[in-house]
Amino acid sequence: MIWVEKQRNIIDFALSSLLRRWGKNLALLAVYTIIVLILASIFFFTTSIKREASIILQGSPEIVVQKLVAGRHDLVPEDYIRIIEGITGVRNVKGRLWGYYYEPSTGANYTLIAAKDYEAKTGIVAIGRGVSKVLDAQKGDFMPLKGFDGSYMTFEISDVMSSESELVSSDIVEISERDFKNLFGIKKGYFTDLTLEVRNKKELSTVADKIKRLLPDTRPILRDEIARTYDAVFDWRGGLLIFIIAGAILAFVILAWDKATSLSSEERREIGILKAVGWETSEVISMKLWEGMVISLSAFLMGIVFAYLHVFFASYIFFEPVLKGWSVLYPHFRLIPYIDPYQVAALFFLTVVPYTAATIIPSWKAAIVDPDEVMRL
């Protein structure tokens, strides 16, 4: 109890000491908080977006087969379906028709998909909410699309997809298979790519190897490979953001290190007075340690809270230009809050511990000098 009461008195004195230099400490706290806010926002965003991607990919095909010609993606003939169906363990081999359409008037790229729901319907399309916004078009309006031969085909918009699916459907235009082939000039019996399932999930790689041996001009892509690609892309974008703000972070580190490892004449005089009135060296170090912990912990906690609000409630407005890239139809969606405790712990040790520890050395140097000599400096 005596130790606790002693520490409480030291904390009271440390807080009053910080308040006496409130201007400098408030400026340091503000910059410190902003740095933690930026770093925590990057960690929160990359972790959450990768988790969202993994959830979405759970519903994607286990294996996608593409045909390559001279290293470029080419149409897959229908005969390939029968060859792949002959591989033991393979089921539900299907051909997909999809492609990109550039709209010069809006500068946007649409993703056109031949949907099974529209097999018996021609002349109509269903569009994503992003397409609807950029065209200012609603259900019942008409949408012209330029075909491969330069002629225009006009489609009636039969539906605008719900906002709940905007993350995956923002730039989508669903169309019938017949209209898709007429628009892009694709012959009967050809597909953009093939999808398939494998009964034993442990044999995915084996089946992919068999497809490559039977059809050397194809490229089987596993769902896990797509997930790893997404992880790499979002890690790269997070690293890019850190690189962009590296100068600001370095300037703060130099400022904080200089502030933590050096004492002003006022602080030296204060330590000399404390030593003169009977404070022990350990008590002086403890007082400076509490000062450092108050600043660094306050900055860390405020930075974490602000980063949480920024990413999960303010739609990460500071990162939007980097994340949108060239996309015109970038979907507006709210991430599901998810925090990795390991990343929070790593951020704590990277931001709080170094600053707090750095305050000990100059305090110890000033505390072991004769009080009269310290006060004369």
C-alpha cells in the first residue's frame, strides 16, 4: 500500500509537471496521435478488406480454366469441357461468358456477364448500382451498347441490383448469352473460361496438373491462388501508403526521440530542485517514466479509437484516392469491423515502448548529477 500511495503521488506530480508545459506536450500529443491514427488505419483496413475478400471468394469456383495463346487470354472451345469432364473426381464443368466494356462517355469499364437467368430473355439487362449512378439510369430506361462491328444495340434495364451486393456488383451488367455473343461477335461453342468442382478438395492441385497435361494451352487457377493474389495486392497497397507517409513518420520519430532523450533547462532545474528537497534518483526516473507513459499511452489509445472510426464509420476517406486507383465505378461499402490483436500489440510495442523507454536515460543522467550543479546549468 505504501508503494501504491507513493506511485500515486508521483503520478500526480508528473501530471502537474506536464500541465505546466501544456503547449509543447499538447503539440507532441497531437502529432503522436496522428501517426498512430495513420498506421492503425492502414492495419485495420488491410486486415478487414482481406477478410472481406476471403468471405466473398468462398462462393467462387474451386478451379477456373483459361486458354492462353501467345501468353494472352483466349476463348475456350466447348470441346475442352468434355476433356476435363473425363478426369476422375471432376464435376460440374461449366463454360462462362464474361468480358469488359469501355464506355467513353463516362470513362467507366463495365463487366458484362451472360447470366443463366436471362437465357430466354433478350433485349434486357440488369445493372449494378455503380452503373446506374454513372449513367443516371433506372429500371425501365434504355441502355445503348456498341457492338464489335460498330453498330449499337439498345437494351431495356429490367433491374438495378441491390446496394447490399454493391461490393461485388457495382460495375456488373447482366445480359443474355445470345445478346452477349451478338455484342462481342463470339461464335457458338466458345466461352471466356471454364469453371469446375472437385469432389476431394485435397486433389485440387492434382486435378490442375492433369488439366495442364491434357490441355497444355490452358492455365488452371485455384481459388486459393486468387485469395493469395488479393492478399498480396492489399498488402502492397498498405505498404504503398506507409511509403507515402514515411517522411512524416521519420520526422515525427526524430522529433519524439529528441524530445524524449534530451531535457530542457527548465526540466533540469526541476530535477535539481526535487533532488535538493530529498527525492531519490529512482523517484525522479519514475516520475519521468510516468510522464512518458501518459503521453505515449494517451496518443496510442486516441489514435486507435480515431482509426477505428475512420476505417469502419467514415469509409476511410483519407485512403480513398489510393484504393480507388483507376476505377470509376468504385463501390461504396462499409467494412465489417475486424481487428487483429497481434497487429494492435505490434503497434503498441512500436509506438509506446520506444518513446517511454527513451525518457529514462536523460532523466537518469540529470538525476545522478549534484543538485547544485544541475540547477546552475
